[in-house]
Amino acid sequence: MEDPLVGKAAEILSRARRVVALTGAGISAESGVPTFRGKDGLWRQFRAEDLATPEAFARDPKLVWEWYEWRRGLIARCAPNAGHVTLAAWERVFPRFTLITQNVDGLHPSAGSTNILELHGNIWKVRCTREGTVTDNRDVPLREIPPHCPSCGALLRPHIVWFGESLDQAVIGRAFKESAACEVMVVVGTSAIVHPAASLPHYAAEAGAAVIEVNPDPTPLSPYATVSLRGPAGQLLSTLKPRETVS
Ligand code: BJW
């Protein structure tokens, strides 16, 4: 028998034309990518301030790159799951669908999503610390640690937003705009504590959107959600069956 909350969420989605999904590390958990704050999360094993801040990189770029090298190797062995695939299909289901992700693993584009706002960057891109140029880099393993810019020789860094760093203004600006304009925001697999991403569902709700949360555990967003679906994203998202393709 269908869970009544799943039915309610599907009903809300069936009436919507402008939909935003906001995803976090939990959507990639079923692909084998560790989350940050869960039971086996990265921040249980490593200290964020030793690895994911500009100060940590300035102090010891080799250590920070070794950590990224390990994660790149791990993610390279992971494939998109049913949750990523469902959200990629939603681009063809809703007349306007935007995917906002905090994830840096690149599994959404691998699943076929194209209209994506990557708030915290992408682990498969590197940035020159002198020129600011961003380039794709899929080398596993990296050719050197830490890597250097082939054009100017300066240190390269991961193209990732670390704690205390500003998000790309164009990207976060579009994310707020889409959040204000959507009728439904589906918030998947995030602990909803890292800002400014965590503000987006509240911004959407204040502008009149319904908020559907998909997460096995409650979060600070749960009391504000229109519907909270408790369970794994891969399974739940594929059971949310909005109507067929609309134009
Ligand atoms: C499942 C599941 C399944 C499990 N299905 N679900 C107070 C003090 C200090 C700083 C601040 C402060 N207040 C605000 C700040 C600023 C800070 C911040 O928000 N800190 C908070 C922790 C308090 N924010 C910033 O610094 C941002 N910049 C900024 O604000 O600039 C201006 C400014 C600067 C300084 C001060 C104030 C303002 C930048 C944030 C950058 C975040 N970067 C990281 C990258 C790490 C490095 C890397 O990836 O390589 O982004 S941190 C990490 O957290 C990563 C994630 O994108 C982000 C969010 O995590 P997420 O996705 O929610 O994952 P988890 O693990 O937390 O949750 C997983 C969820 O999945 C759980 O709920 C599970 O239940 C669920 N789940 N299995 C569905 N199968």
C-alpha cells in the first residue's frame, strides 16, 4: 500500500510546473559516496578546519591535495543511483526544473542532468591560485601532488567552496532567484545546516512554495516542510511519480 505522505507529495508535484530540487550529500550515499555528518561521515574521521578551509590549504597544500586525491579515487568508482536518475528525468517532466546541488561529486551531470547550479564547486575541476582559471581535471591518480598550473606554474587548488569562502555570486544569485520563483522545492539528503544553501528552502517557502523533504532523519528544516518523507532518496524519489511529460 502506498505511504499516504508519498501520495501527498506526488499530488503536490502533479500540479506543479516550476520545480526546484536542492540536493546534498545524502543523495549520493546510495552510490557509496560518504556524507559529511552521518554515522560514517567524513567529518567524523577528519577535522573540517584541517582540510576544507583556505587556511588549511595555505598551511599544507600537499595534505589537502592528498585528501582530495583519496576522495577523487573513491568517487571515480561510484555511479549515479536511482535518485540522480529520477532528478535527471524531471528536466523532461516539468516545464521549468532547476537542480541546485551542494555536492561536488559530479554524479548529477553523470546521470544526465544539465540545468544544474553547483553551489560548492566540483571535485573534477581545478583552479589556478594565481590566474583564477578553472579547468577540468579527471586524472586519477593526479600526475603530481600538489598539482601546478601548466600555463603559469602556480599552485592549483580544488575548485571547491571551503568554509569561510564566498560562493560564486552568479550561481548563488540564480539559486535564490529560482527558489523564489518555484512552486515546489524538493530538498533531498542534506542536513540543512550549511549556509547559504540552508536558507534556500526557507526563502522558497516564504515566497509561497511547498517544500518536500526527503531524508531518513529529521533536520532543522523538517518543522517547516510541507511534507517530510523519511527514507533513502534513491527509493523514495523513484516512487514519486508526477504526471507524464508536460510542455
Ligand atoms: C540521506 C541518505 C539517503 C543519508 N537518502 N538522505 C557560524 C560559524 C562559522 C561559520 C558560519 C557560521 N554560520 C554560518 C557560517 C558559514 C558557514 C556555515 O554555514 N557553517 C555552518 C556549519 C554553521 N558557511 C560558509 O562558510 C559558506 N560560505 C559563506 O557563508 O561565506 C560567507 C561567510 C563566511 C564566513 C562566516 C560567515 C559567512 C561556505 C560553505 C562551504 C561548504 N563547503 C563544504 C565543502 C567541504 C569540502 C569538500 O566537499 O571537498 O560543502 S562543507 C560540506 O557541507 C560540503 C557540503 O556541500 C555541505 C553540506 O553538507 P550536506 O550535503 O548537507 O551533507 P551532510 O553530511 O551534512 O548531510 C547528509 C544528509 O543526508 C543527512 O541529513 C542524512 O540524514 C542524509 N542522508 N543517507 C537521503 N540514502
